[in-house]
Amino acid sequence: MSVREQVYRFLRQQITTGKYAGGIRLTEEQIAEELGVSRTPIREALQRLTSEGLVERVRRGQLVVVEFDAAARAELHELRIAFDTVAAKMLTAKTDSVDWSALYALLDPLGAALNEYGVTSPQYSMAHLDFHMAINRAAFTPVTSSFLQRQAFLYPTDDYVQQPGHEPVSQHRTLLDDLSSGDLERATTAARIHALRGPGNTTLT
């Protein structure tokens, strides 16, 4: 995924999960420093978020976050659970044709970001999003995947929150093990548990 897309997904996650509260001002300089990227992808991401109604331009051209209340976040969470369950079903139907090695390889940058920056860092968040976006792309045809990427409101899987007490890399490796098992019940249950962020996130017995 390009830096531009990573930045967009990260900023959208920060807004839809409430980490960027409604009314706060967003500046290219501050975000670029936080993420360690140039201002160009920041500017493009803010333009997209403005067109989607998540950011608005106020006096003197300042950009502020639109209020994203708990009800809206709850709706996206429900959509994500349903969406991930369907993705698991689709993966099970074509287990043998999925490049699982490429998906498992994404655990490496996930672990690197975790070790260097920590689980609450923007770097880990973006690596985490890359991992889940790759799973979703593998689940669907290119046409469907392209459509879902353009329709941000249908792509709610970008607000995963790491469950406290679980080791992130092994947790996501177990998710891949379950999704690649070829067992429909195991795969869909694993996807739902992971999306729910419940206490059973790391294993299925």
C-alpha cells in the first residue's frame, strides 16, 4: 500500500475511533511530524477526508474534525464484524488459491513497528491496517476490492484496537492460521472473535 493510502487510512481511523475528537484542528505540519512523512500525502488525505465529510474547512481555511459520535462508531463496528465474517467465508471458498505466504510475511513489519515504536504508535497502526487490508483484498475479486476501497463507509475494518494482554504478532498469526484452515466454521468464528476484540482473541479451542 502506498504512503498516501496508509496516511489516509490512519487519519480516517483516528477520526472514526474518536482518537481525533470532533472540533480539533488538523495541521499538515503536526501530522507530518507525527507520522514521519512529507506533507504531500497528508494534504491529499485531508482533501479526501474533507470530501467524505469527516473533516471540514472553517474560518481562515483551518481544517477541523467533524463530530463522530458513539452511535456512528457503533454502527461501523457492527458493519466491520459482518464484513469480516463475509471475508472469512470468501477466503474459505478459495483457500488453495490465496497467497498465504505473502499474508504471513506482513507479520514481520507488524512486529518491527511494535518493537520499535510500540502498540499505540502511528507506525504500528499503519502496519496493522496494511495487514488487515491485505486480508480483505485476498478475500475478494479485484473489482469488488476496488469498489470497497473507494467506498470508505463500506470498509470499516480500519479501526481495529489491540486487545490488552494479547501479544499482537502471535494473535494475528493465529488469525491467519484459522483463516487458512479451510474450515468454514473455524475461519468465520475466528474473524468474528477478532473483530469483536473479545477475550478469546488469540486462540480457538
